[in-house]
Amino acid sequence: MFYWILKVILSPFLRTFWRPWAEGLENVPAEGPAILASNHLSFLDSIFLPLMLPRRVTFLAKIDYFTGRGLKGRAKRMFFSGVGQLPIDRSGGKASDAALRSGVRVLSAGKLLGIYPEGTRSPDGRLYRGKVGVARMALEANVQVIPVAMFGTFEVQPQGSTIPKIRRVGMRIGRPLDFSRYEDMADDRFVLRSITDEIMYELMQLSGQEYVDMYAQQAKDELAAARAAAAAASAEALSTTPAQATPPDTARGAKPAAPPRKAGTARAGASREAD
């Protein structure tokens, strides 16, 4: 209930300032389960994507959004629950299996599940390699995958930005992808990689983004390491720069030595003395 109340309250505000557009809405089924696999440019993706769909969308979101303390933590937890976010632990291992089961439960209930195959937001607006969890869920739940490309959200609020800019955003929804030919092959890692790569290819085609064959988190780690190294090098350079030396005589208050005279002036003075 809170999901729809929040949507009714936020819709006029979001539609007035950001004027979201949508293409391919007819590709989303009116009922029944499906996975909405989207590129991930900004925190705002999880707001504008469900805003433009008539059906409720449940997203798998990192558990950090739900574990905050104090008034701010409770408000954040209420908001993310209200917009259809489902907390998952993304630390890997057993946590990944739990996330998979959570997604399959949503799909088994006949709902739409939103997922970002890249696993995290793009650090630079490019499209990164997808993780195979989306493929495993599609096979486990035997559902179609609908690719969704978001536009403009990176420019409105990239990662690290607090206040969103006013700029039009939109999304383009592709035709559903059917992977039923891989039925009972959810444990084959080559099949999972093939399915995931096909999904990412469709996202690249829909979005027009440059594709990077690297996980987005790895790109973030490398970028953070490069920044840290640059900051350390800058600090070291500042600490090792010698202070400008002060001439000893000037430091004791003595007058600085007179500049040497030109050779011609010196000879003229010598001639006068001889006369």
C-alpha cells in the first residue's frame, strides 16, 4: 500500500521537473513474472523506472540501505521499502545464494523483479560486464528477461552527487528475451555467461553506451586506487620541496653587495685615479 501512496505523491513532482519519457512500454507484460534487467547509471534509476510502469517493480538492493541507525536510518529504511526495494547481502558466497533465492521468490509470486546485472552503478557512464546472477534467476524461475536502458540519470545525479540536477530523463524497453532453450542448465557456468553476455549486448544496443569488458566494481577500485596514489604523490612532493634559501648576509641585516660595474666603467675609473 505504501508503495502506491508514495508513487502517487512523488509522480507529479518528478514528472513536472524531470519530464521522464518512455519507449517500449508494450514490451512489459500486464501480468505474470518477468525480470527487468537495466543498466545502472544512478541511484535515481530505481525511482524513475518504476515511476513510468503501471505495475509494481521489486528491486534487489544492497542491505546497507536498510541498516542505518537513528531517525535518518529509519527514514531511509522506510523509503526504500516503500519504493519496492528488497534488501540483499552482496558480499558473495552464501550471501549470493540468499539473494538468488529472494529474487526467485519474488518471481514465483508472479511479480516483476528489477535487477542491475552490472552489480553496482557505473563510475563513468559506460556499460560494464554483467554478473551471471540475472541468468541464474531467469533459468531457476523460468521467466523472460526484459532489457531496460536508462537515459540521463547519470547526468542528473552521478555517484557521489547529493543534489540532483534538473534535466530530462528517460528509458527504452527492449523486447523480452527468452532463454527457455537452456532449461535445466542453471548450473552450467558457460551457459550462464552466454546468457548474461546476450543481455548486456541488448542493453548496449538499446542504450548506445560504450561497453567495457570489466566488472564495474573493479573499475571503481582501480579508480579509487589511482586517486589515492595521486594524492599520496602530491603530498610527498609538497613535503620534500626545500624552502627558498635566504642569503646569510641579508639574514644578519648586512647590506647586500653592490652589483659589479661594467668593464668599461671600471677602466674609466682607473684612468681618472691614474691622472
